[in-house]
Amino acid sequence: MENIKAKKSLGQNFLKDEAVLNHIIESANLSKDDVVLEIGPGHGALTEKLAAVCKQVIAIELDERLIELLHTKFVGNQNVEIIQGDILKINLPELVASSQLLVHGYKVVANLPYYITSPIIRLLLETKYPPTEMVVMVQKEVAERIVAKPGAMSILAVSVQYYAKAEFLFTVFKQSFEPMPKVDSAIIKMSVTSNQQLVTSDKEKTKKFFRIVKSGFSAKRKTLINNLSNGLQLEKKVVEEKLAQLGFSANTRAQELGVEDWRKLVVLL
Ligand code: SAM
């Protein structure tokens, strides 16, 4: 299998560290009732361990060269299904709705291709049938940004934390991969919060929420008051009053607000 040359363009950094693979499996805390969607199984190192502890693994891999290898590896293995495709192009709601296994709820466990980390996470959180939980490997710096707290928030952090509780689990050093990437990675857990279905069904509310968040973050150096009054065409005084109601001063910047603060602010604006 090592004959297949890793494609940088597909974010192929394969995990070769057995201890890390086991740590991911422990962190995912799976049982024989769990159905797992894996994105980018690669050579199937994680897939194999997932299959040993859960009910079914459904793995989506883009690289045709790896598909052949995966089919050979898992031939006769009833609880592994390999699908060739691009996670960003397949019709995920249709895949979930048409699968007796996925439709009753599923988890995502994956070592994500880094070049499309954010679009994949966004897709999974915003889709019609989201997973209940995701345990994924991302670049360490991205992991830190996703789990950020008020004071260091970004649009990415707000976007994830709007839908899920995000936790940093552990760092994975770059030496654990072949080929070795330039930076370290980390495993994060995102537990989709119970009101998620409700929120996604309320599309207008979600749209308004993100329109306001985006305008709040529009100019990094400017205060929230300036950004919001420019972006939403509101009097500065009005924005200042609303922020004061939430206990924030006139100098507050967007990165200081947590998701709950944004929720309250959106209701007031
Ligand atoms: N799971 C393997 C491991 O841990 O060693 C491989 C992880 S590697 C970081 C990312 C994998 O995602 C590669 O196998 C790559 O071919 C696959 N991939 C890249 N883009 C993809 C896409 N759009 N859809 C599905 N898989 C993709």
C-alpha cells in the first residue's frame, strides 16, 4: 500500500502512530450501537479500528487509487462500507435519508483533509441531518481557533459554537504522520447541541444571526459599535445602548462576545 504516492493536493498525510489512532478511538467513546461516517479513510488505518468498536463505518474517500486498496482491505468485512466521492459534492442529506443505518443518527470520526477543513465542518453542522457528535483531527491552530473563548473569538469559532459544544482534546505532533506535514495537529470534539435541529429549521433566524456576526467582525481593528452601525446602517447610539444592556462597553470588539452574547444581541437589534 505504501506504493501509492501521497497526493499533497488532497491533503494526504497518513497517520502512522498506533498510539494516536488508539487515543482517537478512546476519545470517540463508541459502542456497538454507533454508526460512524468517516471522511477520507486513506489507507484505512482508522477505519479498521473504528470497525472493531462500532456497528458500521461508512467511509467516503475521493482518491480512486485508495478506493481499490480499501475495497481489497475490507473485502468480506460486513460493517465497513466504502463510498467513492467528494464529501463536498455528494448529496449528504440524500445519503443519510436513504441509509437505514445513518438515518437514525450517526457520529463523524475522521482525520480531515486540511485544505477543506472549514467547509467540511460547516457542511456537517449545517446539513439537514447533522451528526450528533464529531471527533476530528484538524490543524492545531484551527483547533485552537474553533474552541476559542470570549476574548479570542472569530467568525469560525462563532459559526461552530452556534451549533455545537467544541472541546480541544489533545495535540498530535507532526511526526505522527507520513508524509510529515509542516505543522502539528489536534483532535477536537464537537457535540451538536440539542436545539440544533430547531435552529437549522429556522433559516431566517440563522441568516439574521450570521449577517449580524459577519458585520460585527467586518473590520478587525474597529470597535463592534463601528462595525455594526456601518454594516447594519444603524445609529451608533442605538448600537451602544444595546451593547450596554448586555453589559458591554463602547470599546468592545467582536472577539469579546461569546455565542450567547451574540444570540442576545441579535434579538435586540
Ligand atoms: N484517515 C487517513 C489517516 O488518518 O491516515 C487519511 C487522512 S488524510 C489527512 C485525508 C484523506 O482525505 C485522504 O485520504 C484524502 O484522499 C481524502 N480526501 C481529500 N479530499 C477529500 C474529499 N473532498 N472528499 C473525501 N475525501 C477526501
